[in-house]
Amino acid sequence: MVPGAAERDSADMNPDIRILNRSSEDKMLAGVAGGLGEYFGVDPVLFRVGFVAATLLSGVGALAYLALVLLVRTDDEMPLPA
């Protein structure tokens, strides 16, 4: 059994449970800011500005963005079988 697969399957059936996904529709690079915007219910532009500001100030924004690209699935990917 794959860890987290049961939670993802139940979240697909229960609209009250939210899972962070990268957006396949609202994206400029990889959909991270669009996914964060959907998850938190705010404008993705705020996250985009935050990533750019954090990158210019310390470089952490680029590392965080890259980590989210690698760790968060897109919303059009199929959930893993249980």
C-alpha cells in the first residue's frame, strides 16, 4: 500500500478535504502559485510576488518553488491506487 493513497482517494470523494495540487490551468511556470491560490482561496499573484521577492532577497523563494514543483502533484494526475 502506498502511503497517503487512501487520504487522496477519500479527498477526491469528499469535497470538504483539501489537498494541495499544482494547477494545470492557472499556471505561468509549473502551476505552484495557482495551486497555492486555489488551496488558500487567494489570488495566485500574491504567491508569485512572494516567490519573486523571496528569491531576490535571499534565494529561498526559488528553492521553495523548486521543492514544491518536485513534491506536489498536478491536479490532472490520477491518484495512486490503494
